[in-house]
Amino acid sequence: MTLISLISLFKKTVAQVVKDTSRNSALSQLMNQDWACLKCFAEANGKVEPPREGEDRVVFMGNSITIGWSHLNPEFFEGKPYINRGISGQTTPQMLIRFRPDVINLKPKVVVILAGTNDIAGNTGYTSVETIFGNLVSMAELAKANGIRVVLSSVLPVYEYAWRPGMDPVTRIAELNQRIKEYAKQNNLVYVDYYTPMADERKGLKASLTLDGVHPTKAGYLVMDPLVEKAIAEALKN
């Protein structure tokens, strides 16, 4: 390689580093400004009217799996007093921060909490199972303190995260789900088990229910629909 070629390559490399640094800096600045994305549903929340008499309002709190439910299986939500407050990529500390505006202030009778997989994937840095579980408990306690009945969801099975390999999700998801299940039982909360009917022999998500091993397809949501409906009905009786 000639000296001119080396100089040209060096200039291109520096330019790319500057470009990447600038992009990462802008993203970091945005996250620092609204890390929990409190603005994401601020306008929509402002348009939510108080529950009508006899309305069994339900808020779904979660991440991309929750918001994807409305995108891929919208008919599940149609004609029902269901409000979807899932934000793609979010972890439990982010959900905990926005739990008041996106759940409590909407005055539901029931909240369905489905969270934890992005924590295990390390989306906002390493988080122990103990900490993930603690954040879920905090959301449940906030709900109960405000007269909202709680449905705690199992984390869906994952064999590997394509964007974050080597995170050992099988072991950690199993541990987290066991903790959630035991907590729900001890505190008279409803636990909905998506994991068991959706797991394959590797304890990952069945290929027939996903395209990427993490997110359900419509077929996956059709498995989840009756399970959560039953859980909501149970919670409303408590």
C-alpha cells in the first residue's frame, strides 16, 4: 500500500470515528434528557378520559413484546378498555420511572406487567436477576398502593439474543420466572405463564411462534391472548 493510500485510509477511518462518536453522543444526550421516555405517551395520556362507571380498564405495561401485541394482533385490543403502554427496548428501571404517568394516572382496575427480557439482554447495562425482580416488585407495590390489581407475567423463553450473544438467557429467565411466580403466590397476585406453552426443547421460543427467537409473531400472540384474558378475569375477581 502506498503512502498516499495509507493517508487516505487514515482520513476515512478518522471521519468514521468522528461520525460514530457524534451519533452516539446525540443518542446519549437524548437518553439523558428523557431516559425513561416519559414523553413517549405524554400526549396520548392527556387524551385518556377517566374510566366510565363499570369500566374494567386494563393497562399493559411492557417493552417491544407488549407494544408489538397492538401492531401484530390489533383485533385483540379492539372494542376493549385496554390501553397499551409498551415501549420497545425498555428495561424495568425505565418502566418503574414511568409507571405513575403511564399506569397509575390512567386509573385502570388492572395492570398487566410483562418485563425483564431486555434487562437480561443488558440493554441498559448488566442487571442482576435480584435487581430485575426488585423493580417488578416495586411496580406491583405501587399498583397495589393505588388500588390497582396486578397481573405479573412470566418472561417469554429466549435461547439467545441475536443483538447480544452470550448472555445466558435460559438460566436467568428461569430464575426470574420462578421468583415472579413465588412472589405472586405469596402476595395473592395473578401470575400468567406464557413461558411453558411457548418454550421449545432448548427452552427458547418455539420457531413457529417467532422470527427472531425473542419477539412473538401473530401466532405467538394468539397463544398469549387467552392466557392473559383468563388472568385479567381472575384479577378482576380478587
